[in-house]
Amino acid sequence: MTPNPPSPARPAKILVRGVNWLGDAVMSTPALLRLREAHPQPQIAILTPAKLADLWRHHPAIDSIWPIAERESAWSVGRRLRGETFDLAVVLPNSFRSALEAWLARIPMRVGYRGQWRRGLLTQAIAARSGNVPMRKRSGGEVRRLIQINPAPAVQEFSNAAHHIHQYLHLVNCLGASSKPVAPQVVVTEDEVKDFLVRRQLESNGSRPLFGLCPGAEYGPAKRWPAERFVAAACEIQRRTGCQWLIFGGGSETSLAESIRTQIHEAASRLSPMANRQSPILFVQNLAGQTTLRELAAGLKACRVLLTNDSGPMHLAAAVGTRVVALFGSTSPMLTGPGLTGDARHSVLQARVPCAPCFRRRCPIDFRCMNGIRVEEVIEAVVRDFLED
């Protein structure tokens, strides 16, 4: 019998071109799960920047991982893939390069959003979905006009369909998959969590619960709550719960993290000098720049609560099942909030200001969106989430 030729409804081997940033990659996992649900038989491979390759280890929707080296060209990627006989490519990023890679790999069916001059590279160019909200940066002049015209507190509202996970779900829906959202999911094994705890000299069931702290945000300072407020909140939360803080972040955030660690440590030492002499890491550890992606995921999973800015670790923590208290400034939780919209396990705090979301990396005025989030409400949110866990 002659086998049926592959078709978009019945592909034999699927390549998914993954996105380039940690938070976006986590938000694409619901689409991958829906794609697997609709196509349980085909091999599904993920083509991803090497820095994110380990995110997909153990993921139930993925059979194989194809890392892209940091400086690897699209032509090199296309050549590597050409012999693998993929018959369908799902291109999640909107970039010209990502579509070019699939075209150079000679994959016969290539599906992605139109735009970026790539319509000729795709065999199915999908129009922008209804409900999509472009993240347009406001100019400094626009921000100043908004606070003058509308000084009364307000928060711009969007529909639930505006959340970025729908951007990826809509693409796979065009291939027969459900567009109904499911929670983002990243798989971390119990052995990975145990190894993390042993390596960091931590106890999983000790008298001190582990809390995570992410004071950075790679995007820029407009997304970072002031460091002195993180310190004040962390010290009071520690006093109330007896927690041990683990500070996470990237290599560029080590100085910020170390400054916060020092201040938390000194405050805790004043409250409990005897305990501090017994163990110098009893109250807080700075792990910024010291973890691989898998170790970061394992460390976040070991925590009871993560206190964080809008960042990649925020999405990762929610995806491994940890409660999140997220602080939003220049961006909108309606578009990029942790987990599923409305998930009561997570708390989102933002100030009611007329200029947010501006999507700027730096605030052109007085940083009112972040300064408007009070230390007291952050403390209450973290303690409440911990007690409800």
C-alpha cells in the first residue's frame, strides 16, 4: 500500500521553531501541548536557541531538541535540518530569520504569522489574530501628556484573549489544535530538585521554608521595583515566616543581588545573632549568575513562593508549580502575567497610573508605576500566598 502523503492535517514529522526569550518560551508551552494533543503520532522537534535548549528537557510535547548555537547562521541551520525530512514547520517567532531557516531547510509546509517581509518564505502565512494587542512603546511626550490629561488613577484593561499565550495557541489552532488555553508547563524531576538542595546545602523539609526573590529584569530598569523596597519587604517577610531567601538572577544582576543579600543578612543577624553564628547562609543565599537553566528551574520549584518583577524567572516559576507574587510597572499583566489569566495561586501587584503600560525600558518621568507599589501590600501578598500554599 502506498502511504498517504503528509498534509497539514496529517503531518509525519513536525519542526517547531521556538522563540528566543525565556518568558516567551514558557508562554509558548500551552501551544506545544495543544499541538501534541492534536497530533499524538508524529515526531515533534523543537528548534531553539542553545541558551533555552534545556528548558525543553522532559517536556511531554517534545521528542527531540535542535539547539541553535549563538552565532550560527540561518544557512547553517537550514543545512543541518535539510536531511531530517520534516514535512511541517511551525514558526513561532515573527522574525524574518526564523522563516528563512525553515525555507532553507526545504520543509515543504511552513506555517507562521505574516509580516516582516516573509510571506514568500511561508506556505501558510497567518494574519494577525483578533484580540492581539501590540506592545507599542509610548514616547516620552505621550507619557507626559497622559499624566497631564488624565491625572486620575487608572489601569488600562485588556480582554483575556490579549494574553501572549494566545499568540501561539492561534497558530497551532490553524493546524487543527485546540485554542483553549492550558497552564504553561515546564517539567522538573524530583531528582533535579534534590540535587539542587544538596548542592546548595538546603533542606527540603527544614524549619525554614524556602522563598525565592528575583529583583532584576533583563528588559530594563522600568520593570525593576526599587532594591531598597525588596530589602524592606524581604526582612519583614522573614521575620513573620522564618523563611530562607534564595536570590535568583542572571550574570548581569550579581551586584544588585549581592547588595540585597548583604542587607537582608545584616537585618536578620540583628534579630537573631545566635542563629547567624551557627550558619552564615541560614537566612539568605545569592545565586544570581550561578545557576544553569535547569538549576534555576529546580531552585524555583523548591521554593514555596517567588517574589519577582515581570521577568523570565516569573514565568518559569509559575510553569513549575510555584506560587508567584509579581510586580508590574511598564508592562501589563493582562498581556504577560504569570500562568493562566485569573489563576488564584498567583498574585499580581501594580499601581494605578494613567501612563502604564508604556513598554519602555526606562521611565521618562518619576517611575510612579513602580514607586506606587507599597512595601506593605507586597508583604501581605507573599505571606498570604505562603499560608494558603
